[in-house]
Amino acid sequence: MTGEQPREDQPAPPPPGTGNVLIKTGDDPRAPGIPVHVIFTRSEIESGVHNTNARYTDTAAREEDAA
């Protein structure tokens, strides 16, 4: 990661840590978890089903249009 901005014709890269999950195996907060990396399929990415920022992005775009 060089810190360079993507060109306008390229999508922004995902934030660092995207897809990394830690599954806790017990109630003890000191117990280690199982690290897992989730890889989305192309159809999941294209559909935006996992885009948790979609609602925020849609609202921000509407506010910009209204201004």
C-alpha cells in the first residue's frame, strides 16, 4: 500500500482488514480465537449485499444533491 489515490476509472481498494474475522471459542476474554479470512464471491461483490456503507453513501449523495 503506497498511499496513492486510485484513478477515477478504478474502484477504491477495500479498507485494510476487510474480511478478517475472529471467532471466539469461549466466554473467557483471554481465550484465543480462531482467525478467519472471508473471501466474497464476484456475485456477492457486484450485488453489494455486504456493503454496510450503502445506506450512508446513498444518504450522503442525496444531501449533496440537495445542497
